[in-house]
Amino acid sequence: MPAEVLSRRALNRAVLARQDLLDRRPVAGARRTGAAGPVMAMVRHLGGLQAQAPFPPYYGLLARLDGFQPGDLAGLLLSRDVVRIALMRGTIHLVTADDALAWRPLIQPVLDRALATVFGPRLAGADLAAVAAAGRALTSAEPLTFAELGATLTRTWPDHPAEALAQAVRALVPLVQVPPRAVWGKSGLARHTPADVWLGRPLAGHPDRPELVRRYLAAFGPATVQDLQAWSGLTRLREIVHPMRDRLRVFADEDGRELFDLPDAPRPGPDVPAPARLLPEYDNLILSHDDRTRFLAAGDRQQLFRQPNVFPGSVLLDGFVAGMWRLKRARGTATITVELFRDRVPARDRDAVTAEAARVLAMAAPAAAPEVQLVTAGSPPP
């Protein structure tokens, strides 16, 4: 029988439901921190949060949790229940300790490929196994920045750049970034130590690729194999997904591409209302599909990514990216500037965006005088 076709709006609503962006999950009245708390459960459910910068995960959780406070996540970092580690796409993610240990071996080919592509020529002739062993010993003895690590390694490998040597260790050793890095209200350089040393437990000996597929679909499905590969950075996942067909629902998108999903995952109708939301820089909602049209129109993609290697905070209206935002603090004030991509935005949507921005300001700078500025694309900066 032909597969049921899911429209872009249907795909949009399915992922928003799984991301708790249609209705926020409550925190109030629940155990706030620890392995049984709602914040920990959300980090696990999302498969972690992209964390290239220290604090976007806090804003990502604020968008999805009702009653979230920064200390909820900061406490999990300090208790080592969650960690920051290079995972999907070779980028830093904030994940549960269990997922760090289970997924880091699965993602190793992604890091190997990046190392060979970016730093391979600069490491020619170096014994990478020896570099990794030396780097592991150094970072086990004391958490180090990459600058410190690279400088020390050049004493043994003087013919190779310090940066390349440090990145070889990053790729070959499962390093986590330790607090106070990314602890709300604190500042600190990114210092690294091996995950098994920090957590006192070994990495998974038998990585479970089908479980990775199920976890992805639970948070981002329905999805194509190409979507799964875009999220993880892994290749050749069709040979993992296709043996699972009998345990999955199979759909098609409007272009005829095959979509896979968990049988009991939520798939609300395309007309279910989607409230305004402000998502942080690097949010995985936007990054985790090969086909991003379920959230982002082609012209708007150019607006959002107008600067190379810059991923601003995004504004969702009716479930789709309709603008971007930035936060600025100065002299006891805090301002969120929202740039909308359309001139004609209904007043109710502007009011909803303003309310969401005020919610962000209440967490980001509770003691400052808040201000929300709404502008449209092409307007002069306020």
C-alpha cells in the first residue's frame, strides 16, 4: 500500500509536540534536580542540547519548561549528572552522563573524519595513538584548556602545531568540559578531562545504533535517513534503519521521500495551534534535519544565516521561523531586539513575541531594567 503522506505542516507540528514547544512541560511541584527531575528528563528526551556557547541550553530549556530556573541546570552540571562533550556532528552538546558514555563511541567516526579532513595534513608523521595517550594522561592529571594541552604536547612533538595536537586529543579521547564552564552566573575557560575519569564509569563497550535511531525519532521524527545523518553526522545509517522497518511506522513527505517514525509517537494535526517561542542560538530544532523546510522557508533561511558560522536565536510564529533575536546587557539594562522577517505581522503575534521576550529577560537579567524592541528585516538598527 502507498505510504501515508505527511505535509510540511504536519511534520512541523509532530516535531514541535515532541520538543514540548506546543505545551511547556511543568517543573513546578516536581523534584527540580537530580536523575528523577523534569530538567534531567528533558535533557535526555531531547538527546541533549547543542552547546557550542556556554548558555544557550538554559534558554532552550526555558522555551520548553514551565517554571524552569537556571539553577536547575547548573546544579546538574555541578553534580555531574549532565556534561558537555563533543558528540553529534562533532559539536559540543550538553547531555546526560549516561548518554555521554553510551553515544561517544557511536560518534567516533564523525570525529575521526573531521580530524583527518581539517588537521590531517598538519599532523602528518605524528603517531596519533601516542598523541592521544599523552593527551589523556595530561588531562586526567588536571583539566586543561586546549591551549595548555597543545603547548605541553609540542614539547614531545615540536614539528607539529599545538592547535592540531590538541584537536587530535579532542577527537581521539572522550573529553568533557568541566565546571565552572557553563554554570549560570559563573565564568570559566573550557577545561577538559576524560569522561570516564570525570564520571567514574567506563564508556559503553557495545554501542547500540538502533537505540540511537529510536532516541532521535522520539525527539525529531518523523524523519528520513538523511535527516538522521544530518543530526548525528554519521553516514550509512540506512543499513541500520531498514532492518528496523517492521518496528517503525513508514510515511512519505510531499516530495515522496520515505519517513520513519516510532509507532506511538505524537503526530498532532497540521492545524493544531503553535504558540510563539524564542529559541536560542544553535538550537537543535533547526539543525537536526537534512530538510529544514518543516521549520524554515528557503528565503527565510538566507535571512537567518546571513553571516557565515553565526547561528542567531530564532523566533517561531505558527511553528515556523519568522525572525531572530539577540540579547544585550549594558549599564543596568537588558534589551532583547527581535528582528521579524515580515513587515506585516498581526498585533496578536507581536504581543506574543513581546511576552516571550519578556520571559527570557526575566531569567537573563532579573535585576536589570528590561526592554523589548521589535524591528523588521532591513530596518536600521535601534
